[in-house]
Amino acid sequence: MQKLLFSGLTGAIFGLGIAISGMANPAKVLNFFDVAGSWDPSLIFVMGGALITTAIGYRLVFGARARPVFDTEFHLPVNKTIDARLLTGSAAFGVGWGIAGFCPGGAIPALGFGGIEVIAFMGAMVIGIVLARAVDGLRHKPAKAF
Amino acid sequence: METDFTPWMSLGGGVLIGLSAILLMALNGRIAGMTGILTGIIPPFSTDWAWRIAFLAGAVIAPVIFLRSGGTIPYAVPVSLPLLALGGLIVGAGVYYGAGCTSGHGVCGMARLSPRSIAATVTFMIATGVTVYVVRHIAGA
């Protein structure tokens, strides 16, 4: 129960951060990438602030604790391979982000206030994940959980 | 469509995103990647789905509370519904195969100096920039 409460609070901090940063605003996100047009460099400060904070905080956490509060181990990705799957998937994600202006972390906090546009994006995104997982399951053994 | 340059709000929001990532690691031992958290609650469920639902619910509710308390969140979607759906489909397939998105690779993975996340982030940032250029300045949308 405690774990759920704190998970909800942690999510709330994430959602508020995304919302006030501008990452949930497709107009702003697309302008960040539109260097040749109506450029808005604000998102450099989002990425910079998030990255520096996380880099410092992770060091403190890993230095201070052998295990997390509510689990027996830190679940860190073990895959180290930079392969075609990673790069093709990431390139496709970029194409979709450039078309829609929403990324997953930007869209989720917009669900509560964003209306039909973000619902359309999220619905299609979930279908995209389900389809990709189904195709992947046919071709390979099921992908391991994140 | 022009948007205001908001360095302080964006920096503040970025720091909050970072704090959330630190807390999720310290408490649950998990990467704050939205692709991973969301994928875990799309059937077939992962075994530990409950904290994911709680996290996502918090992320959806917090901006609503902020708005109701008098805060403002600038928001505009200069994209048609068919293109939003097309973009969503491609994002879904892309983050599945890429095993992460802006939060998982771009923030958490980069903060760990993970070579995979650095490669992924550089790739999707370039792809997004090229796509926006093509859509806005070549296709002329």
C-alpha cells in the first residue's frame, strides 16, 4: 500500500513536471525541432534540467543504497548491444514524434486536460505497441518485459 | 504557430521530471521510462502492474489539480487528427522496438551514460528534427 501511495506521488511529480515544462504541448515540442522556422529553444532547459538532476540523484542513490526501499534490487537494463533493432525503432519513434508532436511521456500527463487530440494519439500509440509486440512475438520468442 | 520562450518554467519542469526519476529508482528500483511503465499495463500484464497504474494515475491527475488550483498549462495541437493517429501508431511501434523513449532513454539512460540510450536518443532527436523539417518546410503542412 505504501509502495502504491509513493508510486502515485512520484507519478504526480513527473506529470506536473512534464505539464509545466512544455513537453505535453505539441505546439512547443514541434517548435523546438523547427530550427528553420518558429524555433522555441525552451525544451533544451527541460532536457538539461531533467538530465543533470537525474545524473546527480542516481549517483547519490546508488552510492547510498544497496537496494531500493520497496524492492530487493535495482532493475537496470542489462542489454548493452547497439543493434539495428534499437536504432530502427528509435528512428521510427522520432518520425512519429515529429509528425504528432507527442511522445509517450508528454502525452500521458496531457490525458487529463488535452481532449480528443491526445486521446487519438494515445489510442493509436497503444495499438502501435500491441501490433509491434504481436509481430515480434510471431518472429521471435516474446520480448522480455521492460 | 509561435510559442513563448519559457526557460524558467521549462527548467523547473525538467528538475521535477528528474526528481521523479530519482524517487522511482530509490523507492521502486525502476527506470522512469514511460514506454516501459505503459507497456507493463497493456495485456498481457506484467506481474507488477499495480505500481505502474498508481504512477500513471498520479501523472494524469497532477496537471488537472494544478489547473484547478489556478495554474496555467499552455497547450495547443497544431496537428490534424489523422496525422495524430498516424504519428501515434509509428511512435508505438518505434518505442517498442527501440525499447524506450524520451524519458527512459533521453533522461534516465543518458543520466546513467548508457551507450544504448545515448545512441537511441541521438537517433530519435535527429529523426524528429528531420521529420519536422520535411513536414513543415518541404511538404508545407
